[in-house]
Amino acid sequence: MEVDAAALKSKGFFQQVQKDFFSLRLCVSGGTVSTGFLKKVIEIAENHGNGQIHVTTRQQIEIPFIPSEKVETVRGILQEAGIKAFIAGPRVRGVSACFGAAVCKFGKIDTGDLARAIYDKYFGRELPAKLKIAVTGCKNNCARVEANDIGIRGSEQGYTLYFGGCFGHEIRVGKTIIPVLPKKEDVLNALEKTLDFFARNAAKGERLGKLLDRVGVDDFKKILEQGL
């Protein structure tokens, strides 16, 4: 039976080099999951995959070797368990984060709380191109925030934001455009303004860094500063 690989990719199932098998990518918010989540992942991997589980470089979890004929069964299991699959394409992706102040002695901000707030509000929002966000708790920068479209780093003073980073076919380092923000609410406000600016001005497939190169940062900076 022929399968629509493109349609399945939009639902989190990525076709493997073995064309009759798919790797299921699950979205993890802020890099932390419950034991119940892991038990369900193990159940799927053992009963519908080959027993392997892969953790991606962006803290997402993949279950490889799911046969095409079992995809719908697995989707039903995910829905029943309330587990979200990764959403590919031009939209806000999952938010990666280090442990932050909740666990790490070096952490200056609650990275998990902020990452979940961003994830709950923006995950899956459609945009002209994909957009990746990362949150790190201190200057050690375990989440490598400058390599993301939007990066957030905590310090004693508050939150430093980086814009336009990218890691992949092209490597770009995100840049600071506005001063350190003192409050979490300021960060969420800046994110809202950034996504609106990106949605209005970016061409199809144009990442945030490329957009800022094309239009310059002056207008973008003014928009961010309004209301902060």
C-alpha cells in the first residue's frame, strides 16, 4: 500500500532510508519529561518499533523502525496518552532548554517554566519558515542559544535575547539587539512582537536571520522596544 510520506511527516513520522519504515519524533517541552511519558515511549518502541529510542540534538525523542502499516495504530496510542508528535514544516518548533535554576546550582532563571510557557503558547504556530527557540540558565550556555532563531540566556540581571541564529546547512550566530530584559513577561512580549514581525515580513522559507540581513535591524529593534 502506498503511503503519503509528506503527509506523515507533518504528523511527526519521518520516512527512513528503509522506505517501509518511519521514525516517530515526539515533542519534548524544555527537555524534561515524566516517567509516565517514558514508559509510553518504551511501550511503543517495544511493541511497534525495534526497541530503539533516539534522543535528538534538540532534546526531542525519536522511535525508529515503525512499519508503515502500524502508523495509524501508533497515532491512536499517542492521542489516547495525550502525547504530542513533532510538527515539521514552517512553524514554531519545540523549545529546548537546560535544567536551569530549578536543578542546576549555576542556573539564574527557571528555564523549564519559561520553555513550557513558550511551548504552550507558540508551538506549531505557522510561519513563513521554521523557527527554533532555546533557553539557557546561565553563562555556561548549555543550550547553545546563539545557534537558534531566538535564544534566551539567564543572568543575575534578567534575560538576554539573541536573534537570527542558525545551525545546519548554514551556521549563523544570533545577535543581541535589545538590552537585558528584567522580567519573564518582557521576554514573552518580545517573542510575540518577533513572531508577528517575522510572519509579516519574511519570504517563504526565509529564516529570521536572513530576514534581518535583508531588511536591517532598525525597524525590528523599534518594534521590540515598544512597550518594553
